[in-house]
Amino acid sequence: MKIIHTADWHIGKSVNDYSMLEIQRKLLVQMVDYIRNHNIDVLIIAGDVYDRAQPSQQAIALVNEVFSILIQELKIKVLVIAGNHDSPQLIEYGSSIFSTSNLYIEGTAKKEVQKVSVDSIDFYLLPFVAPYNYQQIVQDDAIKDFEAVYRHQLSTLEEEFDRDKINVLVAHGYMISGSMIPDKSDSMRPLSIGTVEYVDASLFSMFDYVALGHIHKPMKLAGTCYYSGALYKYSKSEVNYPIGFNVIEMVGKSLNVHRHLFDLPKDMRIMKGSFLDLLSGQSDDYIFFELEDEVYQFDAMKKLQLRYPYAMGLEYIHIKQKSSLPIKTSSVEDRGVLDLFSEFYGAVLKKDLTDKQKEYLIEIVKESEGQ
Ligand SMILES: [Mn+2]
């Protein structure tokens, strides 16, 4: 049996006002071709299928098209969980009907963890759920952080857990392993405020493979926990990530894991140099410029855009940003609403937001985003 593990598609995402939909489509076509040519049996998508809770029509249409090919034409099994960017209810819509066609979508956390058995492998699906919401679902006030959520979920599947089979966990969250703490990239949204975000991966040592989503950088944590990484690079901090997916092959009773890298039809990268040197070049890639000039260049971005139609941003790395305002204007576009509002609140009222206020603010931002 062969399995693909992918995550963090973030379909419909825009980066610095450029829609990623076309590059996303091209990469998904590559993935579908790979599945077609390599006899893949199962595709795992470990959360953040969409970038927002209310995705655009185009984003939904693309996912629908890909799922249809996988299910109807290639007849593979597709396992999907909700990430923190997805709407649990929306992504789960129709899932009880789709499951009869081998499309298993687990959006909302439930008292019972959903298990999907394919031959000798059991897949357990843990959609992303905030500790407070899980506390409501299982009516247990003691659940206050992500570790408690996972411990509780694992305890509910203990009885049916079959050690003689191969067991795969699918989850979306911030896992660490000992001192190995994955870097968070700029396009990741915090999972919670006021509680510990991360959980030690040793909690999942009973599984033969843990298919994780959330961290956009592909990596292997200790043991059998893997982040497949995102579908594409979604911020300047992600330009060096090797973008692709994990291919897991069952050989006897063990699993072989290797990476397949995408052939990027359009890269996202940093170009460093003097304004004049850069102006003599040309590229259709997504480019973040790092100018080495000691003085500001007149209309630099506009001029660069004539040679680089997908210029994403520009920074003078040798000029110190000075600003008399208490709010740092240098990187406003790269920062989240919560971060900016907290700074604004602190600057005006000379005190910090309380945890309750932060939670409230996150809710408001979430609600307003899709509208
Ligand atoms: Mn995420």
C-alpha cells in the first residue's frame, strides 16, 4: 500500500495581494499526476485545506475538482481533517454521504475519534479543535490546553486500538520533540492565546506514522511524527522550504517514508543586491527584494515591477528603519491584526490586553475575515 501525506494547502490564499490560486492548481495537478502514475492508494490531507473559514467560490471549485478526480477517476481513498484555518462545519458538509465514496472528511471534533480502516492500516483522524471547544464537547472542565485535548482523545480510542495493525494518526497542531521546536513561519496563525500552543510528540509514540499539518516547513520530528509541509511557500520566511509531499510505502510490516519534491513552475524567492544590478535582471517568479543600497532609490518598487511583474516586497537591509511613531510601520503588512491591535492598544492606553480580550479579538477577526 502507498500513501501520500500532504497538508496546509491553504487554497484561495493571497500573499502580498497576489492570488496563489493558479500556482496551487498547477501543484495539485502535479500531485494528481503523481498519484495516477505511482499507484497511490490513500491521500492524507492533514488540515488547512482552505486558507479561510469562508473560502471563495474559486477555491471551493478547485478543491471540488481535485477531490472528484481522486475519488471518481483514480478511485483512491482521501482522508481530510480540518485545520485551524478551516471551518469545521463547512468542510464536514456532506461528509457522511461522501464517506460511502471513500472521501472521509473529519471537520468537527467529536466524543469518539473517527477511525478509517484500509486493509491492515487503521487511520485515526483528529481534526483541529481549540481546548475550550473540546472542553464543551466532552463536558470536562479539566481540559485547558492542547496536551489535555490530545490525551483525552487518545484515551477514547484506547479500547479499539489494535497493536497488531499499522496505526496512523492524522492531526493538525504545533508539535515539538524535546528541544526540537519547529520554526513558525509568518503565514501561520496562532492556535490560541494564553495557553501553551505546543505538545510534545512523544505523546503519540503508539503510532507507526503521525501525519501532521500546521507547520509549513517539511520535517521529521523524533520517532514517527512528520510534517509534510505546505503545498507552496506562503511568506518570505518560507522561501527556502523544500516544497513537496511525503510518500509512505508499506513494506511488510514497516513503513518507508520518502519525499517527493514539486517541480515549481514559479518560485518564490529573495533577491539581494544593489538597485541598479537588480534592475538589469528579469524574472516572473515571486520576488522579495533586499536592496543593499545605502540610500533610498526613487520609485524603486515601481521600476522593479517593470522587470519583475510579481515583485512581492522590498526592504533596504543597510538602512535602519527610523520612526517617531510608537507603532512600528516598517512591517505592518507582515503582521497579524492581533499583533497590531495589541500594540495600538498598549500605545494608547498604556496597558496590555487581557487574555479574555485577546480571545474576543480573535473571534471578531475570524468572523470578519470571510466577509
Ligand atoms: Mn494551521
